[in-house]
Amino acid sequence: MVNPALIQEISQLEADFCFALSDPTRLLILYALADQPRNVTELTNDLNVIQPTISRHLKVLRERGLVYTVRQGTTVTYHLSDTRLIQALDLLRTVMRERLAYQASLMEETKASSNA
């Protein structure tokens, strides 16, 4: 039987993080903010995405606590809340690359077997 606390944590994880991480633009925003804090205009220019789209994605990330804002006069700068998030994303990307490399090697083996 699965631990009830684990079930609850997984449900919360899915609701908070998985949705926030399910969009490539949001992932790119997180990586951009890991380099340095940025405002909406900087993110718009750096990612070549229109301002309303960036703002909408930042709202999702902010609501889930993945980014926070600092206001300086009229400028609102976005910051990554926790750098471990980037470490987790990097780990997931490594797993994905290794899986893709493994699948490619299987395809090559199948192709070589059928040509023999």
C-alpha cells in the first residue's frame, strides 16, 4: 500500500509544480531567471515572445511560488524562488537525453539487424 502522506504530496506536487512546468515557455523563463533577475520587457526581448504571453506565464509561475517579484519604482523584477528548481530541471533533461540516446541506439541496432 502506498503511504497516504506520499499520495497527498504527489497530488500537491502535480497541482503546484507539474502544471507550472508543463509549458516550454515557462521553462525558458525559469532558466532565464536563473541567469539573472529580469523584468517583463527583458524577458520579452530575451525569449522573443510577446509581452502578454510572458506576463501570463509569469502569473502562473508567481502563483505557484516558483518566482517572486521585487518592485523598484515602476519596474517589477522577477526572481527565481529556489535555484534547486533548475537543478531538478537539469536532472530531468539529463534523464530525457539518456532515454533518447538509448532509444536511438535501439533503432540503430534494429536497422543493423535488418540489413544483415
